[in-house]
Amino acid sequence: MTKALLIIDYTNDFVADNGALTCGKPAQELEDYLVQLANRFYQNGDYVIFPTDAHCGDRFSPEAKLFPPHNVVGTPGQQLYGKVNDWFEQHQASDRVYQFNKNRYSSFQNTNLDNYLRERKIDNLWIAGVCTDICVLHTAITAYNLNYQIAIPVKGVATFTKHGQEWALDHFKNSLGATLV
């Protein structure tokens, strides 16, 4: 069975201390684990995918009403963070490593992710990154509705609040049937 690891929105704006919409230390603490996961998936012949929030200052975007400008296309804020960025740069030429921009919480909305996965016969998704109760959650919900098997690496997700983290992990397990690993 071919699997894919999705590392969602692990960018400077969501992770770095000076990020425009940062989760801060909880997100930074994921860095080494995400690199380990990426190595494991890649060495097993599986896929590593980086859905990356991308905005262009569109005042009509629903997020413009909720959050400050973040992950603006072409800025350092949209670049992957730290060692995860280093890993991506070392592996980006591989046909099993894929990064794409997204403009909604779900990595499936307005993107080719579902086609990309189905063309490669991938039906098992490990979903990691930030924010657990926003983009990771909405991606997992869509994956569930599209009949993908879902695993959430608990040490690979972070968000802004302890309550948001706990609620989302409970929802993954009890409402989406996800395996928490």
C-alpha cells in the first residue's frame, strides 16, 4: 500500500518566533520529528507532500477577515521553516516529493491533491503540520469524506491553544476514525 505524508503549512509565518500567525514553540518542537517522518516515508518509497498556505492580499478571501496577512506568495513568511525547508530543498527534485499552494484550510479545496493521490494509487494519508484545529483538521475531514485512510502523528501536529489541540485530536479519532500514532 502506497502512503503519503502531508506536512501542512510548516512555514515561517506559522512556526517562526516572528511569524505573522505563529504557533510558536509548540510548532517549532515538531521540526526534528517531521524531518524523521519525511525520511522514513521517503526511504520506504512513499510520498512526502507539502500543502502550503498561499495568499496574495485578496481582500475577498474569507481569511482576510479572520487573520492578519500571512503566507503571502513570494515572501519569506511562505517559505518552509528550518530543517523541514532544508529537507525539502534536498529532495524537491524527486517525483515523490511535491509542494503546492493552497488558498483554503483544506489541502483538497481548489487544488489537484485528490487527483495527484489517486493517480499514484495512494489511499493512506498521514497528516501532520499546523494548525491542528484548522488546516490539518479541514484536510482530514475532506480526506475522510473522500474515503482515504487517515493517520495523525500526534507528535507531528501543533496549534495555538492546548484546548484546540485536544479537541482536534479527539475529533480525528472519534468522528473521523483516524488512527492516532
